[in-house]
Amino acid sequence: MFVISSADDTPAEGPQRSAPLKNIVVADFSRILAGPFASMLLGDFGATVIKVENPDGGDGTRAWGPPFDNDGVSTYYQSINRNKRSVRLDLQDPTDVALARELVNRSDVLIENFRSGTMEKFGLGYAELAKGNPGLIYCSISGFGQGVGRDLPGYDFLAQAAGGLMSITGLASGEPTKTGVAVGDVVTGLFSIIGILVALNERAVSGRGQRVDTNLLHSVLGLLVNHASAFLIAGEVPGIQGNAHSSIAPYETFHALDGNIVVAVGNDRQFAKMCDVLELGGLPKNPDYSVNSARVKNREALHQVLEERISTMPVEHWTATFADVGVPSGKINQIDEAFEFAEKLGLSATYTHLLSGIGAAPQVSNPITLSETPPTYRQPPPGLGEHDDDVREWLNAPRERDDSTQAQ
């Protein structure tokens, strides 16, 4: 029998404590990245997440590879779909649409990222669903908003381009470049979670749900932070600066003897200490470099002087030397080295699920640490339709009016 209750809060590992979102049910109609990322993080804190998938292949990321596991499921899909149940519903079939509506009526949150107007076409638009569930938090994620840009395809790559992020990313002498991960999707997922939690908090006071709208373009614009402010306030349009910082110097990469090193000097005191260990004590007295604003203006000349010295010794030498005097610096790690580094620091950056076909599968843990109600990892990413029978039985069972979070 399918039951949504506190019994589902028992974590696969870690302290057995009450999950803060244990009474929240999420109807997840989203796919690909932004929406599934948001629903997964809600699931980590105890929310019951029911992933609605198209019977014809399900979430498209299931096939995004290589790499794949031994069962042919992509590692991409697995990265954003833990702590969920999968049910296949054909939203063009009236019977399945009726089940979808019943799911929403039993849910606190709905997340969707279809092209604008699609949910309305299925009879699952906010205005209609809110009539049957006035407490519903309905989160719509789009590429370019619900207005004039509603028909534009919502791809992260396009949003990074249209939102100006690519224009400031890449080598200083090269072409505009997207980030190494779909950061527009990821941050949109995070903004969606913030909106959902704010709306849930408001509902606790007013008893009313509301619609939450996020989109990739606005999220990317929000990511521009100081660059956006430089334009909006000072009229400056920054260009590509490689690994340099537009307002701080030296805050960039340098070639050491055996590789690259990152140096992040945030103030004049750190710059003086850096110059001391580089035996360049005269630089802080030079008016071209004495204060940060001057160093930013004369960045290229300063970089050449510093790199000439840094290039004589290996990365490890400089990271240790700079650390001794309080100058922030570091090696540029490959991804495998990054996880090794996190482990050395004692960070619990991974957890392990037992998955069919590949046994123990480590994944990135939730980056949020709470002292009393930490995230839990109760369910591995589900197979397509893995919970069809349980979810359908629950939806077809009578529902008690005063208990929307438990069905027998």
C-alpha cells in the first residue's frame, strides 16, 4: 500500500530526525534540469516528490549520455532525481489527466517547465487547478518569461547568450564562452526553491497558495550582480576579461613553473604581503600599484611583473608560501582532485546510494547543512514508472478531506 507519511523520513544514512518538509507533497511535472534540480533539493528535506513522466521514454535526461550506468541510464539523470517516485502519465489521455488532477489536489506544490500554455492545454493550468486546491503553490519555470518571450525555446545555452553571461566569459583574447555547467538552469532551480519556500511560509499565515514564476533569462541577469550594477548605475558594459576580476587586482590566474595558480588578493594589505614573499617589495610603493584602483587600471603591466616571478617556482611552493602570510591562493583542480580536496577538508560532499546494475553509486550531497534537520537520502533516482502501481493505487483511493499528506 502506498503511504505518504513520516515513515518515509527514515534516511538511508545519517541522523534519524524529523524532516522539515515531511508534510509537503510535490507534484513534479518538470524535466531536464532546472525543475528536477529544485524538486530534488526539496525532497532532500523530506518532501514527498512524485515525478510525473511521459510514458514514451520519460524525462529526456534519462538518455543524455554517455556516460551511462550498466542499466543504460545516464549519470546526468541520476544527478538530479534522487528522493522521488516516478509515475507514468499520458497527459493527452483523459484518464491519466484525471489522475494528474487528483495528484495536484493532494499536493502542496506543483513544479512545471513546459512551454508556456502547455499545462493550460492539458487542463492543468494554475487558474483551473487553484479552484480545486486553493492552497496550491504552482511554480512555473520558463526560458524567457510568460509574456512576449513565452514561445522562445528555454535552453540554458540560449539564456547565457541572451543574458550577457557569455559576453564576459572566456579567454580575454578569445570568443564568448558558456560556463562549464548549465549555471542558468541551476540558479533558476535555486530561485524556484526560494520562491516556493516563501510562498509556503505565506500560506501558513494566510491559508492561500499562489503562483511562482521564474525564468532562465531573469536568473542569468540576476547572476551578473556587480556587472549588472556597473551597467545600470555607471553605464559601463564589461567585456571578456578571462580569469581577471573587473574591479580587483591581482585577482586572476598566473603561470607557475608546473601549472596554473589562482591568486585572489582582496585588499592592499594582502598585496603588500604578496609582494614581500615575491621579493617585489617596491611595488606597493609605486603609485601605479599602491592601491587597488590603480592596480585595476594597470592590470596588464602588473600581471607581467608578478608572473615573471611566479613562473620560477611550482604551484605547491607558492600556495604554501602565500598561505603562510595570509594571501589567498590555490591550485586549479580537476574534478577528481576537487572531490579529493573536499574530503581532505572533512566536508561530507558525497553520499552513496545502492543502485541496480552499478551497486554503490556515489553522488554529490546536498550542500546545505542544518544542525537539527539535515538533508536525508532515502530513495535513489527512480526507474521510469517504478512507482506506477503504488501512486495510482494511492490516487484512486478515497481521500480524507482533512489529511492531504497521507493516504492508505
